Amino acid sequence: MPGPYSSRTWSNVQGVQFDGKFFALDAYDVYRIALLHGQAYYVGMTTLNWEPGTYPSGPYALYNSKPGAQATELVGADTDFSLSTLSYFDYPAGGNSLYQVTHGVDKPVGIAISLKTP
């Protein structure tokens, strides 16, 4: 599968999700891959600026309130250090986290986002 440069190898991929438009590979940053006629193409990368002392070592989840559209939000987990954190980011823009949740979070191994019932 192609990456951002020709010598890219895909080590440390922690997950693959579909963001409604592209496949999103979780490899510390999020790499967007398109599939066209059975061929994979690198589309872009979302860089997540984690808060100091946190590290993107856990799962992430993509969310959009409009089914069928590209995801607009990403929640990621830090589980490496003594303080577990869930960080919330704009997607696919990335950048700094919009906010964090630390209370009641203890080394998450999965993230699920539930849609509000109308």
C-alpha cells in the first residue's frame, strides 16, 4: 500500500477504520488511503498534536453525525503512562486536541461513540 513517500513501510499500524470517504490507518498519525478500481492510493495524513506527557498509544474512533459523509471528529486514547487520557480532535484537520477527558479513564482498550437517538 502506498504511503506519503516511496520508502514508507507500514509498521506500528494499530487500527484501520473507514471514515466515510477513505480508509484511515492509525499509525500514531492517521493516514488516509483511497481505493479506486482495486488500487490503493495515499491521499493525506492527519497529524494529531497530543498534549505534553501524553502519547497516542491506544485506540481511536472516528465520528460523524451524518451517515455516509466523511468523519468530522476523532477521539483517541493515551494508555502508556500512569494517567490515561481520551483526547478529542477535529478530523481530518487534526492539530491540537479540542479537549481531554481524564476522570474515570483507566487504560482504555477500545472506544465506541454512540449516536444520540432522535
